[in-house]
Amino acid sequence: MNQDNIYDAIIVGARCAGSPTAMLLARKAYRVLLLDRATFPSDIMSGHLIHPSGVALLKRWGLLDKVAASNCPPIRQVKFDFGPASFVGHGPSIDGVSDCYGVRRKYLDKILVDAATEAGAELRDGFSVQEILMDGDRVTGIRGRMKNGQVVTEKARIVIGADGINSLVARSVKAATYNERPSLTGCYYSYWSNFPMECGEVYIRDGRFISTEPTNDGLTQLFVQFPYHEFQEFRKDIEGNFLKTLELTPDLAKLASNAQRQEPFVGTSNNINFFRKAFGNGWALVGDARYHRDPLTAQGITNSFQDAQVLADAIDTAFSGYQPLEVTLAGYELQRDAEVMPIYDLTCQLAALEPLPPFMLQLLNALCNNPTDASQFLGIIGGAVSASAFYAPENIQRILGTAENKRSPILSA
Ligand SMILES: Cc1cc2nc3c(=O)[nH]c(=O)nc-3n(C[C@H](O)[C@H](O)[C@H](O)COP(=O)(O)OP(=O)(O)OC[C@H]3O[C@@H](n4cnc5c(N)ncnc54)[C@H](O)[C@@H]3O)c2cc1C
């Protein structure tokens, strides 16, 4: 085949993992084909919280102004309420960013797709990839159906699966999974108007997790999570069970009673947790296709952005001739595993929705009167603080000791 007909990269999936990957490669002048069976703008089942580390990437990519202009307020503070007490704050800033955003996917994904095409990527939306083409064990391209029904074949130096949890690319190459854990929760969410909410709020109550955040167009998203085994029971009366869950937090229940739900409930029990091998001969995975975790700590969008940046850099280094592709892709896999594994463990721990152990309660209580360390704690989930540094025994002892001294003026004198 004529080399001109071979793309540098074909990316299957054009949302928060695929479009940034396409954009970053196209900005380096690679020839990129971006495919999605969806058309844009369109929504997808998802919460919206982007942590400061994700917002910092939007800023670096020159897209933060567009997100901020999408009629979505920044989230400057997060309230963390674990039952006996609560604290409000924000994590340390990353590249000058400490805000979160709760931008709806129909707006966010359109901004990302447009950024990819503006950078020069060729987008085919309404395009369903049906087959991953192989030459021996090497992936060489895709076959799929265009909007008009025509079936086409396209070839590339690398095919990237940004095609979500049920990735066709991952299934076709039989990407091995590891660190798997079953689905621990079920969840439902919807959108309310007349529900004033300036900060993001998170509540842990009686085996339930409740979160709210302001999103676009004056709406607030309310999200509840409950143990996986309750999903069938919950869905028998979604509205009744949702409101009953909100009653665990009287402030939210009161706000809800004066607010109007604007959209149907959306929910799932498919919150499985796993990693997949990130690369092989002629292929790589990015975003949910590569790594999936319970939505409780809202990592998916931020992680997709981070994956996109590291993967695009790895491909550029190899395609520029500095190192073999399998070496740079192995680096991508290693780096991303090391970066996300601590928060993956924390997410699975929290998603078990079990009563907080006494140590955790003691620690959270200690953070209530300690805005500096509370900020560090929030920074773990926001991506600015290393979990292992925060949980180091000497740091925990210091935090608990500070709390003890505050309670006992004689000791602190
Ligand atoms: C209930 C819920 C709440 C969540 N809340 C949050 C949150 O608050 N914050 C957060 O950061 N994350 C959240 N997440 C996770 C987040 O939604 C995902 O991590 C994120 O969508 C992953 O992006 P992605 O681009 O990898 O995949 P996706 O967004 O799933 O996109 C995959 C794309 O691939 C396309 N595709 C798939 N197969 C094919 C094919 N064969 N041919 C063509 N196109 C194909 C699909 O059409 C789709 O557009 C939540 C998830 C759920 C389920």
C-alpha cells in the first residue's frame, strides 16, 4: 500500500480520552484519524467533576477558557462531610489551578472534539468500527461502517483504543486485565434547577455516598451511590429511593424539596474496577478502555486527560526516532500505573461503602480544625498530593498530634 494512505494513528473513540490524544498528536503534525459512532455534541452517562490536575491540563492545552465560557461555574471549594463532622476547602494548586469544574459531557466532549479537528485530526463521527485488522500479531488498521452505510478499511502505524469500558480494540487484541475488583456500587444521578450550590459537596452516610456539584446552565447534578447488591431493589422505585437517600443529609433534602428535577434519572451497576495491558504490537489503550474504576472519587475524566498527554508524548518520542515504540509505550504503562494505583486502591476502599475504620474517623476529625492538612487530603483526590506521602506514618502522627494539642491547651502551652 502507498505510504500516503497510512495514517500515523487511528483513534477509536472521540471523547475525553480519544480527542485529547488526537489533538496532541495532530498538533505535532501527525496524520490522525479520529473515529466515533456517536455524533457531537452528545451526552454520555457520566458525572462531570474534573479535578484540578485535569483542569490544569485543559489550561495547558489552551482549552480552559472554552470550558469556563460554557456557562459552567468553577468549583472553588469542596465540602467533605463524613457524618460526625465535615470540613470545607480545596487542594493545593497545580500549575496555578485549584478550581474544579463540573462541565457536562455534551459541552466538554464537543470542546475536545473541536480542538482535535482544529489541530488537524480528521474526524469521522457516526462511524462504527467493526473490526480491528491484524497482520499476524500486529494491528494494522480498522474496518468500519461510515454514516452513509459504506464499509471502509483504514490503516495506521498505531491504532489507539479510546473506546471506553467495553473497548472493541482491547477485546480484539485480547488485552490482559489485572488488579480486577468486582463492581462494588450502584448509582443514580439527575439534574435539578433552583438548587443553589456553589461548591461541590460529598457526604458519606450509612453505607451511602452522596455528591452534588453545580454544572452548566444553572443546574445542579445530584449523585447517589449505594452497595452493588441493592441495585435491583433501588431501581424498583428510583425517585423514592433517591429522595430517601437524600434525607440522610437534611440540608440537601431541604434544598431538593424546593428544587425541580429537569431530566430523567440515569444509573448503572456496572462500576467494575480493572486495569488492562496498555499496549502491544501496533496498538495502545487510553482512558476507560485501559483503566476503569468506580466513579466515587470522580477520577475518569482527569485520568483520561493524563493518559492522553503521556501516551501522545510516548508516541511522539518513538515516531521522532528517539526510542523504539515498544519502549516508550512500556514507559507510558509504567508511569500511569504508578500515578493512579494509590488512588485506585483508595477508590476501591471507599467504594466498599463500609463504616469508616476508627483510624480514618480519627484522621478526618483531626482535619476538621486544620485547613492546611485538610487541603493536603483534598489534594490526594484532586491529584496534587501523593497519597503515600500524606499517609506516611510520621505525617499522620503529626496531624493527629496537632489535633490533640489543639484540644488540650495545657499540653500545647
Ligand atoms: C455514573 C458515572 C459517573 C461518573 N462520574 C465521573 C465524574 O464525576 N468525574 C470523572 O472524571 N469521571 C466520571 N466518570 C467516569 C467517566 O465518565 C469516564 O472515565 C470517561 O467517560 C472515560 O472517557 P473515555 O473517553 O475513555 O471513554 P468514553 O467516554 O466511554 O468514550 C468512548 C467513546 O468511544 C466510542 N466507541 C466505542 N466503541 C466504538 C466503536 N466500535 N466504534 C466507534 N466508536 C466507538 C463511544 O461512542 C464513545 O463516544 C463517571 C462514570 C460513570 C459511569
